[in-house]
Amino acid sequence: MKALLTCILLAVALNADALPRSKSELYQFRKSNPCPVNGKQHGACKGWQIDHKVALHCGGVDKATNMQWLSVAEHKAKTKRERKCLKL
């Protein structure tokens, strides 16, 4: 049973990028938190990515209040640390 649950959680995490995101929540986040580089609410933000403070596969919600800007390097490091929440 534990192995099955681990496999399911891993599959969800690996496909997290494929899960639909709320465009309205993303819009709300960008409206209140423009790009740190160019101050724009739309379009690319070179070197920065929007991240969920608490990852969706770790129990976070897809809401603007759970989003933040991170540099690409910070985002990669945080994602690596978050993989721990998949271990049972």
C-alpha cells in the first residue's frame, strides 16, 4: 500500500507542470506583483519565474497568495528541496 501511494505521489509531482493552472490567479498575482526586472504585469520577466510558496504537490493551493517571484537559480534550488515532501 505504501509503495502504491509513493508511486501515485511521484506521478502527480512529475506531472505537476502539466496540471492546469488558474489564469485568473496568475493575473491577480502579476497585477499586485509586477515583474521585479521590468515592472510589467504581462509578458516575459527575464531571469525570474513565478513559484508557488508551498508547492502544489506538497499541499499548496493555486492562489495568488501562494505565489512569489524567484530567480531561476532560486526556483531550481527550491524545487530540488521540495522533492523531499514526496518521500514517505
